[in-house]
Amino acid sequence: MTGETDPRTPDRTSRHEPADPTREPTHDTADGGAEIRGPHARFRAHVPARPSFRCRGCGAPWPCQPARLSLLLAYRNDRVGLMIYLACQLHRALHDLPGVDPVDLSTRFLGWAPRDPP
């Protein structure tokens, strides 16, 4: 079995992360950049800019109000998935913003999300 991987063993070389629901579909351009296409091409995506965790679309602290609305819509039937996504973003923010109070970040990232299912 040299050079082969056991199909029963999970692949630890790649990490699967859920797709960002607020990210607009993009297509590569000739210069290596990405071009936003589709019905929402005229809108800027409200996604976090690292390491500041400010919104790329409006500059407000992320998650800004438009990002919250997009996330609520994208995760409308998956409240647990929303909380996992926000917790992952909080974890990244805690790493990228060591000087910010963790309680403030927790409130900012998780405090606005609905607690009870609709």
C-alpha cells in the first residue's frame, strides 16, 4: 500500500469550510482578479475584511446590518448553522484582534442572532 491512501481514513490535508452565504458569485478575470456577476452584481457584498473585521461593503463593524439581514435570509431554516458560522467568524476575530475585549466581540458577533427558532 505504498503511495495509496486508505479510503476509510479521513483526508486531513484539506479543511472543508462552509461557503460564505453573503459572498457574491464571482468569476475569474484575465488579470487574475474576480468579477461579480449575476443579479446582485451592482451591490457590494457585506463580508468581513480581515484582520480589521470591518465590512468590505460599507465599512461598519462586521456584521453590519445588511450582513445580518443577508445571513438571516441565507440561514433562515438553519439556525444552528448560522450560529456555527458566526462562532467561526468570532474565533477568527479573537485571533486577529487580540486587543479587543472578548466579551464585546462575542456580543457583536453572536448577540444579535435569534435565540429561539421561529
